[in-house]
Amino acid sequence: MNTNEVKTIESQRQKHKEKKLLFIVQLLLGMILLVTASYVLYINRYHPAVNNLLGGNLNSIRSKNPSSVTLDSSIEYNFNVYKDNILLTSRDGIKAINKAGEEIWSITMTLSDPLVESNHKYILVADKGGREVNVVTNYSIVCTRKTEEPIVAVAINETGYFAIVTKEKGYKGKVSVFNPEGQEIYKWHSVDNYIADLDISNDGKKLAVSTIDLSKGYVSSGVAFFNLTEEKPYAGIVIDETLISNIKFYQDGSVVVVGDNQMIGFSPQGIQKWNISYAEKDLQIFSMDSDKIIALGLTEKKGGSLLNGNSLVEIYTFGGVKKGTYEVDGDIQFVDVEDDLVALNKKRDVYVVTSQGNEIAKAVSSKDIRDIILFQNKRDIVVVSRNTLEVLELKRN
């Protein structure tokens, strides 16, 4: 083999390597583009243009095959969703029914004013003014705690840590915190202010408490932050002329409180990071049950009357970033959030919108609505009227 032949063979090998390398690079770029495009389509899956591109029609979503349960109108129920079932709590106890209305399990209790808190794993049932708290998992009571003084409020987190607020002689209130086994791990007495709400971080290491002060001639609220290994709060703030009703820990340890005229966010260290003023709007209803978004139902009022008959649902992240707005003709009486979706009422109709405020589903009801709850799967919704409970499946035509 002469020198020219050797050079020719080497040249061909080099070209082959270059072609192979080029093919690999093109393949990788194609995969990257495909993954990127899929991700962009996913995060914008509810946008009308994207939905139409995927073959859907957002305006044609309707309810399919509703299942209906007749309710005794003489009984006052609390409604919650637990896993794939619906919880009905009354003075006689608690029961779970499936989406077809069939009873799955029940627990008999004697309750005069039921308090119910639930998450994806636990249910906490107490009697406001009573002296007993029960923690339920699936269909059985796994923990019972009795108190010496009347119960005011309760809370339970995703890992089973729970807290009880009780009246206490000589104090404005007492907080007791328990581990999932029901052992008391912390207590705190409020000397000056009444306790409005509380929450426990998911890791069971921190407590956040909101309080009310009526001694100044006007309403003011306080927020206190506790490490459950320390006696005194590690941070706190007084917020004048605001009545805080709810407080919630989020996954990263940050805390959000909702008041009558503003919403405020705090870092895990208890430092105020942002606030959203409602300005000239009145807060009608809100939901902060999702770990992704918070929905505020606001009405523009002037001189005590509804201005132009319009209300707004404003949707925020738990970091205080506004994601979207949805306008409603009339009052907003019910709102619920699940993941990145919001369910709300428009008179007798139920709508589901995205966090950007894009309408994606509608269900028409022939009765006055008393409550609406989204299931975790975001495909089914509970619509409660005076004597009927319906489970609607939301789907595209």
C-alpha cells in the first residue's frame, strides 16, 4: 500500500468520525429541543392558544355524569375532601363517602360545634368548647387527647404533629403542641392577646401563632414565631389596624398570613418580606390550602355598596407574586384552590380557572350553592347545595 492510499484511508476515517460526531450532536440538540418544548407546553398547558394547539377547546369543558347524594337539611354538616373521599362531619360524628355517594367508613362522636382540619394523610376532629381531640388516619382513630380547659382552635400538619388552643385561667389562651404519637412536646401561654390561629411547620420544629389585641381602642394583630425547643418566640411583629384570620406555613418554611385588609409574607426567620394591600377592595373569601397559590376573592365597594357589581379573584404565589386575575359579575361566596387551579362560584355556576386566570371549566347548578371543593386530582369537584351534594367530573368534549 502506497502513501497516497494510506492518506486516502485516513481521510475517509476522519470524515466518518466527523459525520458520526455531527450526528450525535444533532441527536442531542434534538432531544434538548424536544424536552424544552414539552416543558414549555406543560407549564402553559392551560393557556388557550396552547390548549387549542393540543386539540382541546377550553370553552367546551363541561360536567359529566354527576353523582348526587341527598342530605338531611335539618343536619348541619362540615365538608372536607380526604384522599379520594368526601368527609361529612356533624354533631353525630364523621363519615367518609366515595364519589358515588356510598359510605366507606364512619366514626360516631358526640359534637356540639365540630372543628375539622384535614390534609392528605390526617384528619383532626375536635369539639369547639369541648375537651377532646381525635386524630384519624384512614378509617380509625389513632390518637385521642383530652384537655382540662375548653378548646378554641386546632391545627395539624402533613406529618401528624398537631396543636390545640384552649382557654386558660389567668391567660388569654394556651397552645399545646403534640407529636404524631400524642405526646405533648411544647406549650405556650399567651398573657396579653387572644389567639386567632396557628400552624405547625411540616418538619414539626416550628410554630407560628397569630393573635388579636383589642385593648388599644382598635383592632391590631400579632404574629409570633417559635422554635419548639425554645421557651420564647424567636421573632414577632405587631400589625396595627389589621385583623388576621389565618396563618400558614409553606414547604420552604415561609409563612403567610391573611388579614381583613392585607396579606403578608414572612421568611422562615420571621422577617416580613412582602405585603399585598387590598386598597379599596373588600375581602369576601379566600383559600390558601394549596402549596402553590393563594386565591383572594375581592369586591370593589364604594359607600358600603357593590361597585358596578364586579368582584375579582386575585391569584398569588406564596412568595407574594401576582400570577393572574379573574373577574366575576356579582359576589364571590366560595373559592377553593388545589395545586395550581382555582374553583369559584358565579351565582349558581361553578368555574375552574388556572393560576393565570384562564377559564378552563364550568359546571351549571340548578340550586343555590353552599360550598365547593376541588379534589386533589383536579378533575372532580364537590358542589354542595341545601339538601344535595353532587360530585361533578370536569372534562373536555
